[in-house]
Amino acid sequence: QVQLVESGGGLVQTGGSLRLSCVASGRTFSNYAMGWFRQAPGKEREFVAAISWSGGSTRYADFVKGRFTISRDNAKNTIYLQMNSLNPEDTAVYYCATTTYPRTWPTSSNDYGYWGQGTQVTVSS
């Protein structure tokens, strides 16, 4: 079955950086778009960034543009989220997800059928 395992979360000060990783297994990684989402306490889950199956296309939420970068290494079945200039509003559990169907480029989180367990990111002021 499909498994996604995130790592790299932690505690960082305002202005600091973190790099999240997500390793996927269970199917041909390079056929599927991947995304990062986050959920802060008391708030709904929100989209952060996505990358197409080839890595040729990316998409970002407005609130992370210029600060976060999503990338993937298909040889390692891994995606990354480089997060710079972090602020307390970025505090959340960050989830890696992958699309249900191959070679699709969805705009809705409903089309992401597999999710990791999440990794906590805490930014102190």
C-alpha cells in the first residue's frame, strides 16, 4: 500500500529555516503529483505547495510564495519543502500527500488520496 513518511519538523526561531522531507513507497513515485498541506490548532487544513509528477510544474499558496520551495527527487522517492523566513503564523502540523490517480495535476485537496502522519513545525517569536 502507499505510505508517506514525513520528517524534518522541529522548533525554530522567527526568521529561521527548516527543510521537510517526505519519502513515499508502495507505487511508482514518478507518476504522481505530490503536495504539502498544513493544519494549525483550531484551523482547517490548508494547501501549501504542490509539484507535478515530473517536477516541471509547481504551485504555491500565496502566503508562502518567495519563502518556501517544493522539490522532488524521483530517484529517491522523496519530496522536500524548504522553508525560509519562518514566522509564528507558519506553526502547524505539515502533511505530505499524493494524488489518487497518476499524471493528474489537481487543484483540490480532495484529489489527494494518500496522506502522511504529519510533522510538527513550531516557530517561536
